[in-house]
Amino acid sequence: IIEVSGDVPSSRSAHTAVVYFNKMLMFGGRDADGKCCEDLYEFCFTTSEWRRINHGPCNQLFMRARHSVVVHNDRLITFAGWNGKKKLNDMFQYSLDSQTFQTVHDSDENDPRLP
């Protein structure tokens, strides 16, 4: 067992985790009560330390589970998922260099394919 420190995330399921150099980034999912999470965490393999990444006042935009995440060109790109009420069809990115979020594609509110 590895001893870890820092801001350790709550237990969860339906989240995503990707590795970027010596760090793992873990985003969203569902907590033990089944509620969708909006948080983004970074785990450093070198120091065994967790850090919560703050993304400001727009948490509801990011709240989701069962989404897809990839790392591409130093960006964490998140697509779609489930926010606890409906399926999502949006896309946003987090710059790993500047540590900023940007919406790439807003949700298709009028898309008849989405319940």
C-alpha cells in the first residue's frame, strides 16, 4: 500500500482517469450516493500527492459521469456523458499548460436524438 497525501478524492465510479507524464488526472464520476461529481483531481506518481484542480464557479457545466476523456496536445478533452438528469453532447478542454478551461462545443439542447 502506498501512503498518499493531499486532497484525496471521494470514492466514486463511472469517472475517467488518464495519465499525463508523471501524473494521473481523474475527472467526474458518481459518488457513493450516486450523485454526479464535477471535480478534477491530479495525482503525482513521484510524490504520491493528490491535488484538486479548481475550475471556478461553473461547476454545473462540468458535473458528469460516463463521459470520455483523452489527452491530446497538452489538453485534457472531455466529451459528453450523463449529468444525473440527461445525456450530454458537449465538449470542453482543460489546458494542462495554462490550467484553464474552454468550451469547444455546447450541448445540443434541441437535438431530437437526445432524451
